[in-house]
Amino acid sequence: MTLWHGRFSGGPDEALQALNDSLPFDQRMYREDIAGSRAHVSMLASVGILTADETDQILAALDTVESELADGTVVFVPSDEDIHTVVERRVTELAGAVGAKLHAGRSRNDQVATDLRLWTKEALTDVARRVIDLQQTLLARAESVGEAYLPGYTHLQQAQPVGLAHHLLAHGWALGRDVDRLLEARRRTDVSVLGAGALAGSSLPLDPAHTAELLGFGAVFDNSLDAVGDRDFVADSLYALAMTAMHLSRIGEELILWASTEFGFVTLDDAYSTGSSMMPQKKNPDIAELARGKAGRVLGHLTGLLATLKGLPLAYNKDLQGDKEPLFDAVDTVALTLAALDGMIATVVFDTDAMAVQADSPYAAATDLAELLVARGVPFREAHGIVGAMVRDALVGAGELTDLVAADPRLGPEAAALLEPGASVRNRITHGSGGPAAVAAQLEAFRSRLAADEVRVG
């Protein structure tokens, strides 16, 4: 028997029921549904709709149903179209007629929105904690590599040398913005919807503030129409998750490049690599590739939901049933990717000698030469042209760049010293740059930011 059978003379067609039922995926919200039901029962008792004895009977039945769902002993029946139906059906079977009072003043519209908000708040908190775990790993690796350096890249072409710690922290700061977005999405989710009813509230003397307080929400809805039709918080959450997945994809892409024979900057741990079924010599960065690939999947969830929401009239429409699967999958995907990449980065071996060999190309210090000329009063555009001409001459065989610089009266031996191994990266002195002193200050700032974010996440 459905929760809406009274209006109908017959049962739903099998195709309708198969399309309509959400139990296969929304049953993962059973704890939230029961928590919401407990709060609703407490509120009904506080306003005199339930007696103390009725309240005790329903709460006891809810305890039993939660245990049954937790240990997998509950038996689903064909009419169980969602987790709300399961809970109410079992409560009524256990408590008898009094169980039918559970849904007084409540619709599945405000019920499911509240369930999903409760679930999302916890899920975003968990993902934020995992992001911070990865940041801690990046910090630990940055601290461990000392003043090692490698070539920085623009357009995937060698540009200027930077500290390896600086490069690792670049990803750490990007992930910090993800923490900001996840927590902002959590703040926007932290609104109780119970009491909005189907769309227009109720004629019963309900107390939405009571249920909100019991459920730990920070705010109560202001408009019942908006409350049951709002899935902005799901879109916000998917955006935060998609950005996190995008940053993980970029980390993965770099690890793929660095692990290649052509780069040779890292050696992957066996536990975080795979082999080939045909080529015995292969060691593949599958985790990094999956991080790159699954980012597209999470991005697809965001765009898919936005396409669903864009044309919906107020208030609730069944289209909104499509909010959960993309959100659940995005959370699962990002959480698993974070854990896998965390282990991969924690165990990777950096070949700092190979990095230094590439970073010590004298051409990587060309900008330093131009800036030395600027410090001597030469306009930058003129300095750029002078150094560029020397680079061109060296590349066509007119001499080694170091010799050309040393022999030029505008530059000389002092400038040639900037081309020595390690000199360019040590020359980076500005705030937030890749030189040793600036990186030391950045490490301290990053530690402070992580400590503050751990408190914010809670």
C-alpha cells in the first residue's frame, strides 16, 4: 500500500513504480530520516498533538526500525517506494494505529529536503577533513625536501626554477580554497525545512524551530514554497566537489608527467601503481589517471543537476528526485580519490637530482639577467631584448650562454654567476615566491592556515 493510495482506485503500473521508486539509492539516508522523525515526534508532543504514551511508542518503534536497517534485517516490500515509506510502514507495523500519527503535519517534500540537508552537512564535513589530510601530507613532503628545486613550467615548457616545496604547497593552497567552498556549501545547507509541509505549511500548531534545534540546524526556512523546492545547496555542494575534483585532476596530471621516463622526477610506490598484462616492465600511475578521469564525472554531475533545476516551477517536482544520485556519487568519488592520492603522494620518491639537472639549464635564468639589467637602470623591454638576443646567439652556436654573458660589458661576470646551478632559485626573494627564504615563510603560513581550517571544519 502506497502513502498516497486513498485518491486512487488501483495500484501503480510496474513501469511507473520502477521509474518512481528511489529506495535503491535513498536508503543510505535512513539514519537522517529516522533522526528527522524523532525530532518531528518530539515537536508533535511539545505542541500537544501526541500524548506522552504515543510519543514513547513511536520513538521505541523508530529505535527498532533503525536497528533493523543498520543490520540489514528489514524486509522491503513492493510498495516501499522510498526510505520514508519504509520507515513509516515499519513504525506502523510495530506501534499499531499510533504509528499512523507519525506523519501528521509533515510531507515527504519537507521530509526529504531535511534528510538530504542532514546527510549533506555530514558528507561535506567528511570531505573537508579528507582535503585537510591531503594538505597535511603535502606539507609533510614539502618540509622533507628541504631546498630541492625543479624547473617550473608555463605552457608545459621549462620556465624558471622553483623550490620543490613551493610547487607542492601550490597544490596545498588550491586545496585550501576547496575547504573554503566546502564549508560555505555546508553553511548554506544548514537550514531546517521541517514544517514547510508539502508547499504551504500546516494548519496544525507546528514548531519548526523546535525540530531545527533538535537536529542541530543553524537556521529555519523562511518561505515554505522556497524551502521544499530549493536544491541550491545541492548545486553548491556539487560545485565545491567539482572544483576539488578538478584540483585533484591537476595533481594527477603532474604525477603522470613526473613519473614518465622522459621526466623521471618521481618513482611511484608499488602499492600505488599498477602493471601491464602484456608488458612486464611497465609501472603505471593509474591512481593519478583515475583522479584525472573521474573529475569529468563529477563535473558532469554538476552540469546535469543544473540542467534539471533550470526550468522547474515552484514548488516540489518529481524531477528533484534526481538530486541524490549525482550528489552521493560525487561525494563517494571525491572522498575515494582524496584517500588514494594522499597515499600516492605520501609514498612517492622524488628524484631531486634529476629535477636539478633540468632546472640548472642556464636558459632558465634568463629572466634574472634581464632583471639585473633593470636594477642597473636599463628599461625592462630593452633588457628583455638584450638577453633574448644572447639566448638566440647561444642556441645557434655562437657560444655558451654563460661565456656570452660574462663577455658582455652590460652584464659581465656578476651576471654570469646567476647562471650557476641553484643560483636562480636562490634569487627568488619576493613574498610568496619559490626561493628558500620565501618558502620558509610560506611553510609557516600554511601550517597556521591548516590549524585554523581544522578548527573550522570541526
